[in-house]
Amino acid sequence: MSKKSKRQTPSLASAAGLVRFFEETDLKIALKPHLIIITGFVFVALVIALSKLVPPM
């Protein structure tokens, strides 16, 4: 017994022109995790140093 292949017909939405198209972009910002952690520590140290050096108004 052989299987009959189904006829490929477009869906109702695509036949009516209602299909949404998405563009895939490869523009991603790739940051290494250790760089983010180091930047966080530097920012915290900078804030602490500035709070000691410059008195609040």
C-alpha cells in the first residue's frame, strides 16, 4: 500500500496576503560576561570614590 502525497496548498491567510514577514538580523551586541562584571565593579568603585571626594550639595 503506497501513501498518497498531500497536495501543498497555501493557507487561507497567505492566500489572502495576510502573512507577516520577519527579517532576521545578525546585528547583536556580543559582550563577554567577565567584561560586564568588571565594568560593574569599576562603576561601583567610581561612585564610591566620587561620593568621598565630592561632598553632596
